[in-house]
Amino acid sequence: MATSPTQAFATLRTPSGPVPEGAPAWNPQRPSAMPHERYRPAHDRVALPLTDRTWPSRRLERAPLWVPVDLRDGNQALAEPMDTERKRRMFDLMVTMGYKEIEVGYPSASQTDFDFVRHLATSGAVPEDVTISVFTAARNDLIDRTIASIEGLPRTVVHLYTATAPAWRDVVLGRSRTELHGMILDAAGYLMRRAEEQSGADIRFEFSPEVFNLTEPDFVLEVCNSITELWDASPDRPVIHNLPATVEIATPNVYADQIEYMDRHLARRDAVILSVHPHNDRGTGVACAELAVLAGAQRVEGCLFGNGERTGNVDLVTLALNLYAQGVNPMVDFSDIDAVREVVEHCNRLPIHPRHPYVGELVHTAFSGTHQDAISKGMAHHTKRAAELGVPAKQAPWEVPYLPIDPGDIGRTYEEVIRINSQSGKGGIAHLLHTHHGLDLPKRMRPDFSGAVQRATDASGQELSHKDLWDLFRTHYIAPAQDGPVLLNSWSTTETGPGEHRFSCVLTANGQERSYEGTGNGPLSAFTQVLTSAGIAVDILNYAEHATSVGPGSPAVAYAECRVDGETFWGAGWDTSILAASVQAVLAAVNRAGQAGR
């Protein structure tokens, strides 16, 4: 039995009770019965000692070091973790795009991860300027397994982590602050000794106080500074302190405050690479990363298109293209975004949402009529400005409404920019006809055709392609010249004198075929006299014509707005002869009037 719409949400409870005191009259919202009091705001859960923040006045002027963690953190979140073939394909993509440090696995967690690290070590797949990062918990046996996996790799970062937040210390690890600090230092010292045993290997170290954003700032500083000293960090051999928003619990400004506090207080600051690893539990992972870089972060870990546990890791594609849209070089290549998407979707076996920033199938698309009109005018202005500057359109400064970047810069086509449905307007329709079919509809004609498109999309509920628009235009305005109550069987024109033209034809009207002649100051005025003789009163109110492409033999199109027996109709003609097209346009308008009167 089908469920009614009301039954489908019968368990919801409409908020009731009094409007909160002090609420303005225009806001009648009432408290929900959801138990919000169970949850504590971040300010009640962790100390936030920074009060004189400076990050809000800074600007993003260069890209941080991007570190994709798709092959480790992202892979852990997949229902079907990647095998070596899929991992290798994604690794090769990252190298091609220009990433210089790549976290490739958690070799002590699975044989598959261990085997992939060994594959990289023995296959020659790692370029000389790329550093491999591997992940391990702070346990000696897991460190041993990790060190074994990287043997033979020329440059590696071993990433050591331990959760440090109170809930994790108390509930998961069962250790006090002092005990946990000691455990971390023991593991860090053991890792350093094992690395020193690897003759000729270039191994650097990274430490993550997991759930940094919920850990007491003084404890994070205490632990990180002691590790910096233990690992004897120096500017020419810095350590990485990675400060994760493991579970996002506050607005991005809070994370930025936490990062700036650490940036100011970390010991041997010039020997520390300050890294961040935001997750997206609140949907603000990108903002957290951007504000963290303003606050002093130099390195960002994340995933391509934001894959990861729960709501995902921060999206490195969005972050990089956000910089690009501000005129900052992203330091990685997205010039063929669809190729990147194809590989990531194949390797993750997860589809990318059509509204995903920059890469989604619909993100460069406008259906709204006002948006389409603005884009169409913006594109025309861009082409004109490029010509004025004497540069190709691809090099001209980009200022097109509703399009923050040129879709062509990331390998997208302009075909997807304007698409037509029942919400579309005359500007977008005209843009597609011009772009794909060479038609430049007169402005007075556009509302008329827009109405025809609206009726078609309302009736079908479907989107119209540019081919559908052309078919509709041809049926609506061109075809009536060959199929209607008035047929022009044959015709010719002659110029009988200066400013005098004769139009001779055989015309079928009202079911009768007859020969006619008319004269006028041009072929079309002579043709309208013929029509008058046939009992059809026609005045040409507006007329336009143009070639649809460059070169001899290219089709021409003519548009005619005619008053026929007191009513106004548009017609169009299409022919290699502009005169033939113009006659067809008038005849099409006449026949549309006749068809409307049936």
C-alpha cells in the first residue's frame, strides 16, 4: 500500500510554544523539540586562549604545500578499498597533476597497503622530486612494519599519530596526560632510532595530535615542542606538526584561532612545518583550511573532491581552484578537470555530485533566464574586450557574470554553460542558437520564440538541447513557408529602374493557383503588393538578415516581423541566397497568420 505524503513525515513534530523573547516580529520561528541541550559548544569543551587574532586581516597570496591523503585516509573510508591497480592509477594522476608529497598508505593496517608501498619502492614509479608519506600509530610493532615497507624509497615522511583529546584519553586510551605524553615520546624516540638504522635513507618525521581541535592548547604545545626537540628539528630538516580538525565541532574562525595560537607558540618555529588536516563534519572543511592558512598553516592534507570518513576530508580541488579564482597559482594542474574526475571516480567507485564546486556536471550551467541573459552578454563583452586588447579570448581578463572562472581553463566546454528548461529566458535561448547554429535573433523576436520554448518545456517537463531549440525554431518560423495556406510555386524579380522592382510569381492562395505581378521600391515591397492582390494585407514592420557562417556558399537567414490582416507574426527564411531567405521569411509570417486563423 502506498504511503501518503503526510504519512511519510508523520513522526516530525512541528515546533510549537511561544516565540523566544526578544525575537523580532518578522521572525516567528519557535523552538524545536530536538534535545539541543545534550550538546556543548566548542567554547565549553576546549580552552580558546587567543584574543588578539591577526589572521582576519591577512590575504591568501600563495598556495600551501598540498598533500593528498586519498590513498590512505580516503581509502580507509571506502566500502571497497583500492587494490594496487587502482592505487597506482590514482598515484600516477597525482604525480602528473604536480603533487610533490603524497600519503600513500597505512602499511601496518593491511597487507594491501603494505604491498602498495613496496610496489612504489621497487617499481621506479616515484619521481625524484616526490616524497612518499606513510602513516602509523604510536606503537613499536606498527612502526617496525612501517619502516619495513619503505625500504628502498629515496625520500619518505613517516607520519606518527596518537589521539590526544580528553574524551579519547579517558574513554579510548585510558591514560592520563602525563602517561599519554610519555607514550608518545617513547614511540617518537623508537621511530627515530629505527629510521637511523636505514643506511642512506632520507626519512623525515610528522606528528599528529589526533583530535587537536578538542585538545587543551597547553597540552598540544607541551607534546609538540618535546617532539621537536627529540627529533632535533632544524630549518634544513624540519619536522611536520599536523594539527587535525579530526571531527569538526566549531565554526572555522575557532579553528583559525587555534592554529594562530600554535603558530605563535611552537618552539623552533623555523624548524617546524605547520600542517592542517580538516574534516568536513559541519560542512565547513574548506573554510577551516583557508582560514587556517591565513592563521599560519603552511601545509594542507586532504583528498581530491573531499572523499573521507563521515562527511569527508577537506577537498583539495576546491581549495586549489578557489585560489586560482583569486589570481593565485594553485601549483597543481586542473586544466582537464574531467580527466581528473574520471580517474577519481574509477578509483573510489564513488560518483561526484553534479553540483560539486568546479567539477560537477551542472556547476557551470545556468537554467534561469536572468542568469542566462547575464552570461550571454558577459561572453559577448569578453570577446569584444579581447579584440580591443589584441589578445586571444583565452588570455583576456575574465569577468563574466555567474562564472567565477572560465570553464575552458579547466577543460570544460561552453556547451554546458547555458541549458534550457522551463525556467530559461530569451537571452539564453538566443545565445545557444547563436553559438551552435549561427542565428542572431532580433531582440524583438526573442520574446516570441521564448514563449514557444516555454510552452514546449512546460508540456514535456524536459530540458531542451541546442539541437532541440534549432528544430523548434525551424518548425516554428522556417517550415511554414513551405507548408501553409499560401504557397509560392515559382517566382522571379527584376529591377525595372532606379528604386523600382518587379516581383513575378505563381502563387497558390485559398486553394487557387494564379500568376501575379507586383511592383515596389524593393523585392520585398513588390512581394507584399502581390500578396495584397491575392487578398492578404501585409506590412513588414521589422526585417533583419545575416550570414550564418563565413565563406562562399554559407547559408543566410532572414527574419521578418509582419502585420498580417491586423495581427503581428514573425517568420524566418534559410537559404544560400539572402533574397530567397527574405522572401521565405515574409511568406512564413503570412502562413503562420493563416494557420493561427484556422
